[in-house]
Amino acid sequence: MNVEIKVPAVGESISSGIISLWHCQDGDYVRTGDLLFTLDTDKVSTEVAAPSAGVVRIQIPPDQEVKIGQVVGLIEEAPAPAETPVEAPPVAASPAQGVAPQATPPEAPAAPSPPAPAEVKPQERRVTRKKLSPLRKKISTQLVSAQRNAAILTTFNECDMSAVLKLRSDIQESFQAKFGIKLGFMSFFIKAVVDALRDQPQINSRLDGDELVQNHFYDIGVAVGTERGLIVPVIRDADAKTFAELEADLAYYAKKAREGAITIEDLQGGVFTISNGGVYGSLLSTPILNPPQSGILGMHKIQERPVAVDGRVVIRPLMYLALSYDHRVVDGKEAVTFLVRIKEAMENPLRLFLGGQR
């Protein structure tokens, strides 16, 4: 009995996708649960497993658009192939074992020179064309839409990371021993963002037509770079979570992103986004809003720089911070105050830590 391989439903608003990769060949035997293909949509990538064991018959090749529910192949019922025993290679006898060595064979004639490579047209050698994935097309459309439909303005500040570095160093060992996870920088920034949103609630709002929607919850998106593009999984109820719980959520989403297992539900409903270009070495940038949100915080590389402190020049680990915001919703005073609040929280992290740790 044949079993149909169908494109699964991966979200209410998704009606189609592209098979980016078959993990098996036509005619291969697969077992139940083996990976069959990867489905790319405009929001997530999903790996589809075999519903039963048998021989795969592929009907739709890679890079083809398919509809949800469409049959893309069959699994023909067949017995599992017998395991082929692996024979050990024969052991050659040595002269020490009483076998005379063979005479040295005559030298083989020199191999003919390889043919000259075929001429390649210049345009074929200099460029490669590849169809955009649904996710990359969605990212492109959303970024252009954000630039066109919002009045984006960016304000900057810099943050002395000395206190955070020292606090992490002082408690890292005991934190790991107690919670089984490392204490990173992102959990501090999430806590600082929640604190600043409470202080400047206008940034925790969005436009919906001619209405202003005020959010009274703190679901914070954290941008994650993947091979397929940038995604923003959302940390739910960040205001109610401890540092350990935040770090656990971050690790969980990082693992799902690496495995291509992020779902639509993981990406929906955020009220504010944090993007860390510093992990790639960025010193300063202007992040683009993640619609329909009204604000996004850009973190950057920590770099030692000279700074004046109490009339003396000292070297401190500094990070540039950038807040992009929708000027239709947020005034300059609110944006600057918000970013200063984050700076103050990060330079006095013990207040955040004691207020958000059990």
C-alpha cells in the first residue's frame, strides 16, 4: 500500500511554499521519522519527516512552489533492505612470513596530459543566478514596507559595560552551578528594555489605521541570524521572567533556529525588538523597525575606548546603542529618555539583577 507524501500545514496564513531540498533520492528506502524534505515558506522553514517506512518516489523536484496539502511524492510499501556485511580487506603477507616479495613491475607509461578546459563565457563565470527563497522575499518586502510606511528616526548613545562585565564575572560560576546555563548579555538588555518601556509606555504602542494601540504586556523579540535569513523569535512575558528563565528561552530559540524548527507562533506578537549586530563585529548601525512595532534597539560591539571620568582619561569597554523609532508615534524626547534609561540600567546592572532574579 502506497502512502502519499503531502505538504503539511505550517500556519494559518501560509498557503504555499517551496521544496528547497530533498534529503533523500528517488528510490531510496526510508524509515518512519527519517527526514524527507525541507519546506521554505515566507515565514519559516520546516523539515518534513517520513510518515511511514518504504521506498520514496519523488514527484515534485526541488525549487518548485507547492501548495499546502499537495501530494509531492509517494512511499511504496517495501521490506527493509538487508544489511550488507562489510568484508575485511585481505592482509598481504610480508617477506618475514616466508613469502618471497614480488618483482617490481615495470614503470607505467606517463599519463597523457589533461585536455585544456572548455572555454567559459565571461558572463557565466562572473555571476550566479539563484531564485529568492520565500523567506528572503518576505524579508525584502517587509523591510521596504517599513521604510515606506513609517517615519523612522534613530537616536544614539553609548554605554559603559564595565559593571555588567564585572557582575557576570563575579557570579558566572555560581549562576551556572545553580541554573545549569551561562549568564549572557542579552538577558540584561531584555530586562533593561522592559524597565525602559515601563518608564516610556508610548514606545510600547503601535498604529493600527487611525487608532493607537497601547500594549500592556512585554513580549520582546530578539533578532537571530540564520542561513536562510533574519528571524525574530519572541520572548513571552519578559517582565515576569528571571535572568535564568530568559537565558533558557534564548538558548531554546537559538537551538530551534539552528535546526530550522522555528514555528510561526514563535515569531508572532512581539511589542519591541532587540538586534545585536555586535556579534558580527558591527560598531554602529541604524536598525530598521520590525512592523507593526514602534521601536527597535540595536546593540553593537564592545570596544575599549578612552573616555573622560572625573577629569581623567581612562580606558573603558564601551558599546554604542541605537534606538530606531516610529516618529509618528514616538516623540524625540520620549525616544532619547528611553535610550538613556537603558544606558543607566546597564551601567547599574545590580539593580536589574536583584529586581529580576530569584
